[in-house]
Amino acid sequence: MPGTTTVVVDTVSEGLMPAVGAVRRQLRRLAGPSFPGDPLSTSQREVLVAVGRHPGSAVAEIADELGLAPNSVSTIVTQLVGAGMLVREIDPQDRRIGRLALTEQARGQVAEARRRRREVLHDALDRLSPQQVEALAAGLAALGVLADELKTLEQEREAGGQS
């Protein structure tokens, strides 16, 4: 039934962003800022968190993960190195590539922010029924696939615009 599918897609399309946004905002409010006292932009925080998840990554890899232009991430990295939050080391196999790592201070802040977010999430998840938790778990896989499809769509549109 194509009509039923369209209704479901429209419902998901209309509800997804507000729901995800609300979860992120509430989590941020309850868990507190990731980097208290540091006047970091959202992009700077995202770069720090991505490097924390993937230490040793190159700027291009972080840019790809975040869907940002490599030159923008390079500028952010330079700012974060200057602020003492990131270290950029030359790759011994290819001296043109800089590998990124969090400083000790930033590692501690990222770990503490992660701990607080997990604690808040666990508290909230404990309030859900087992069926709701299972539905969320199933939805995580679908969200990952959706993110991949959005990335593919972006690449296709970029390739189409380069003609």
C-alpha cells in the first residue's frame, strides 16, 4: 500500500528532527555543558568529541565524519591546538598528514562529559518499559542507516553540482 507508506514516511519526517533535537537539548541541560567555562563553539566541541572517539585521526577523517569541509576543520583544529585542547603530530609514514589527539586536560573533560551524559541517559532509560528500550535499540540501527543514506545523498548532490 503506497499510501500507507507515504503516511508513515511523512510522520517520521515530521517527527524525527524535533524528537532528536529535544533529546539533545534535554541531555545537555541535565548533564551540563561538555566543557564548563570554555567558550567553545558547537563545531569546536564536535571536533573535540570526534577526536576523542577516534584519536590519531587526520583532519580529513574528522571532517568526513562530521560532514564539514576539511579547511573548516583545519581552522578549528588550529584554534583548539592554540587553546591547549588538541595536539597535532606529524604522521611518521606521511609527513603531509597531521594526526590529532586530545590533550590530557581535554581528555579529562571529554570523559567527564561522557560520564555525566551516560548517567542521565541511564536514569531516563530506567524509567522506560523494556519494550520501549527494545524499540529504541531497534531504532538505533535504523538511525545509523538513515545517517549513511543522508551522507550518500549529500555526495550525490555534490557530484551532480560539479558537472
